[in-house]
Amino acid sequence: MAAPTIVILTGAGISRESGLHTFRDPDGIWARHRIEDVATPEAFARDPALVQGFYNARRAALRDPAIRPNAAHEALAELDWRWPGDLLLVTQNVDDLHDRAGSRRLVHMHGELAKARCLRCGAVGPWEGDLSPETPCPACGAAGGMRPHVVWFGELPLEMERIEAALDDCGLFVSIGTSGAVYPAAGFVREVRHRAETLELNLEPSEGSHLFGEARHGPATVLVPAFVR
Ligand code: BJW
């Protein structure tokens, strides 16, 4: 029998032990910033400098040499190299730790901190430094239209067609380090649970924990390598 298609969904919890903050834990990003101020298109239209400052700081933190992929990112990269069937790693994370660990069959559904997008010409490219409301686009030269390549509330997540196609084929769905509070990702388990095996690996039960066939609770750096090997 052919190896089943695996879809893995990851969230901020997988990067917590690499030193990056989650969103909804007591010490998380939303404890220090209001979503309405920094993570909506309306916030960006109102105060682009504030929003860019928020993402500039997180982009700079990602370049700190102490921030590296952990054993959970590495185990998923190993699974990607090894698994003979179809596999798609769908991350909600805007960090690049799965990329650095070596995962290749990877979708960043909420975008990437290390990329910027021009609102004038639509070009998306790598971005290492800070963005400001005056930053010109390297592709078209227009000033004032560069924004972080991330998905804010009210915007469409990226590559949904590819994700839905993988979910349609899915024989095993694994959710790792996500609170299950944000849609459409939080709805994936409902889509597949009647035809696929479903497994949650999270520090604590997520909002949708009861929807999974099996749930294991603990740190990602312990649970994910144990699942993969
Ligand atoms: C550990 C650990 C360790 C800790 N080991 N675990 C009702 C129904 C459907 C939709 C909606 C609805 N009401 C509103 C909506 C729309 C809205 C939404 O979902 N709102 C909710 C608040 C209800 N969604 C949207 O607007 C999305 N777009 C959309 O829906 O378009 C329409 C559409 C419809 C149908 C199909 C397709 C499209 C866009 C959402 C964009 C989210 N953007 C953010 C910011 C990205 C940029 C940035 O990083 O700043 O994405 S918000 C933030 O939340 C970020 C994350 O990716 C996302 C999810 O968070 P995550 O990863 O789950 O983190 P936490 O902190 O919540 O959880 C961490 C977990 O890890 C915890 O459980 C810990 O216990 C655990 N953990 N340490 C293992 N060591």
C-alpha cells in the first residue's frame, strides 16, 4: 500500500523553545501589543510606522544568532527527507526556522518576516533590514508602498489551494504548537477528522483538542522527535 499523505500544521509553540514568543500565552506577543494596533490592514493604513516598527523588531530578533531551529524543527525536516509519500508542512509561523532546519515541502500560510511586498507592483522579495513608510520598492522604485509579507486579520492566507489539495488527500494530520484560535487553520482538523488519523502535539490541550483522535501534551522538542523517530 502507498504511504499515506501527511499534512502537518505548526504554530508558534514549535518555535518557543528556540527563544521566540508565542501569541496567546501569558508572556505572548498579544499580552504586549493590541491586535487592532499592529496586525490588521486598517492598523497599517492608520499608522504604517508603528506597524513596521513592530515587525522590524521581530525581524531583527530573528537574526539574533541565539535563535536557531530546535529539535522539533529538525525532526520535521528529517521526516520531509525520509517520507516516501506526499507530505506538506503548513506553518502559521512567519519565522524561518523550518526553512533553516531544511524542510522543503513547506507552505508559510501567514507569510514570512524575512520578505517584503510592494503594494504598488505586487513584487515580493527577501528583506533583511528595517522597513519604513519611505522605503522604496527595489523592483518598481515606488516609495511608500512596502509592507511586511505577512497575513493580517481579515486578509486571505497564502497558498490555500495547495493546502486544501493536500488536506483532501490527507491520511494523517498532525497539529503542533498551535492554540487553534485562528481560522482557517483552526478548522483543518474538522475537514479531515472523518477520513484521516489526527494527532495533536501541544504543550497543553488546544481549543480544538477534543476533535483529534489522539492528543499528546508536552514540549515540542520532546514530543515531535519522539513522533518522527
Ligand atoms: C507549545 C510550547 C512548546 C507553547 N511546545 N507547544 C470565525 C470563523 C472563521 C474565521 C473567523 C471567525 N471569526 C473571525 C475569523 C477570521 C480570523 C480569525 O480566525 N479570527 C479569530 C481570532 C477568531 N482569521 C483571519 O482573518 C484569517 N483570514 C481569513 O480568515 O480569511 C478568510 C478565509 C476564509 C476561509 C478560507 C480562507 C480564508 C487571517 C488570520 C491571520 C493571522 N495572523 C497572525 C499574525 C501573522 C503575522 C505575525 O506573526 O505577526 O498569525 S495572528 C497570530 O495567530 C499569527 C499566528 O500564526 C496565529 C496563530 O497563533 P498560534 O501559532 O496558534 O500561536 P498561539 O500563541 O495562539 O498558540 C501557541 C500554542 O503553543 C499554545 O497552545 C501553547 O500552549 C503552545 N506552546 N510553548 C509545544 N514548547
